[in-house]
Amino acid sequence: MDISVIVPLYNEAESLPELTAWIERVMAANKFSYEIWFINDGSTDNSWQVIESLREKNPCIKGVKFRRNYGKSPALYTGFLRAEGDVVITMDADLQDSPDEIPELYRMITVDGYDLVSGWKKKRYDPLSKTIPTKLFNATARKVSGIRNLHDFNCGLKAYKKEVVKNIEVYGDMHRYIPYLAKNAGYDKIGEKVVHHQARKYGKTKFGLDRFVNGYLDLITLWFFSRFGVKPMHFFGLLGSLMFVLGFIAVIVVGANKLYCLYSGLPYRLVTDSPYFYLALTAMILGTQLFLAGFVGELISRNSSERNNYQIESELK
């Protein structure tokens, strides 16, 4: 099979027939063998009934229905597990992503040899309250991930080699950082294509401004796990040791200052009367706790079933 199209959706019953017909026209024009996976993320409208009626007309249409709303990442993960096409295309169900982009995305994967191609909605039809935070978010993501050629990490229109989606785990809200997940898994041939962005035709957006706050927190989490996930002692141990040493030196300075005053006959005060003593003591306690956190993290990491899960590209025997 050439292509698997994965469409996560939530309350998009109005747009599904038009989107399906559009995808079918593109596939027929290019003679692609394909399947369409609609992942119904707990919709409260009649989206599932629409999917069932579309399935009756076209056996290439398949679907999964969640009992409740889990989010876009679980929907994509479920679709990735079931995809059988050599190239996997993801797109949103709101008709803002154009299926006419599919042939070129397919070519970039199969001919140009990219592992992943992400769409870039260079000209957007979103309000400034959405576009400005998006630009800031993408700039930060480029800096942290090291993928400097991507301008739109969260674009729903993406293309992947089949092996990429089978070797990454999308969870929580990590769908925003699939290129970063792919890079961490060893798939670093990541490209970008300017795609047409259409104004929403039906319904309203399902995302609020809180996604930008959550997005930054997820980015920090992903960066930390990619750097220190299998070696937490390198982070917590170093930071803890540094804090403990600084606190210990501060205690010595406070004590030495009192001894000097005693020896010189100068007025002095009790060590416990100095605020620096308590700051130094706090630093030593925090340093010890951070060091122990790193040690516990190492114990957990060494007992993880994933500790030796390496991506092997080829092997000669």
C-alpha cells in the first residue's frame, strides 16, 4: 500500500464528507493505493455515524472511536499503530489542510529520501492572538530541538516514512514535537514544505491559549528526557554536588570569621545569629536532596526495560 492518511478528529461531522471526497479525488488522480484512518476522539456530535456511512461507500475508509476525548496525541498514536502504507500522511479534519499537497509530500519521502516532511503554513488565516504566540513558540522549539529548518512544528499536515511512525511514541501532548521525537529516535532527515492554509469552513477551533503554556512545559520535559533521560545523575548529581560544596564553603567562611574575631579580640556574634549560616545550611540540604534524586533516578533508569532500546539501521552477520 502506498499511503495511509490519518485524520484525528473531534466534532467535525460537517467537514468529513467534503474532506473524504477531496482525498479520494487526489488518490484516484495519482493512482495511489491508500487507506484513510479516521480517529474519532470522543466526539459528541454524529461524527462516528458519518464515518460509518462513508465506510459503506469506500472500503478504504477505516475508523477508531474512543469512548471519551483523550487528545490529539493519543489519536495519532492509535493511527500510527494501525497504518500500513509505505508513507503515512497526517492531516486535520477541519479542511484547513489541503489534500492536494499529498502527491508532493509522497514524492519528498519516496524520491528525495526524507524521513519526515512537515508542512509550513507560511500564509495563515488565523487571528493575531494565535499567530504571534505561534511564531514565538516555533522559534523556541527550533532553538531547543536543534531542528533549524522547520518553521511550523505544530502543523497537522505531515508525511512520514512508515518506519518512523512505528519507532516513535506520541503521548500526552507531544504531537507538537513529533519532528523532535523523530530526531531523538535517529531519523534526522527532516524536511519542510510550504503548504496552503485555508480558513476554517465549519465549526470552531478546539484549542485555546493554554496550549502555548502547556507546549513550553512539554518542550522542557522533552529536552530534559532527551539529554538526561538515561543518565539523570549527570544533571541532579552535578547540580546537587555544586550546591552542597557552595553551602559547605559558606559554612566554613562563617565559622572562620567567628574564629578570627575571637583570636583578634574583636566583637563577634553567634554563628546561629548569622543569616548566611542558614542559607548555607539550606544549600547543603538541597544539594544532598538533589544528589539523592539523581541516585534514585539512576536506579530507576538502570532497571528500565527501555535502557538498551537502540535504533539499529542495518546489520551484517
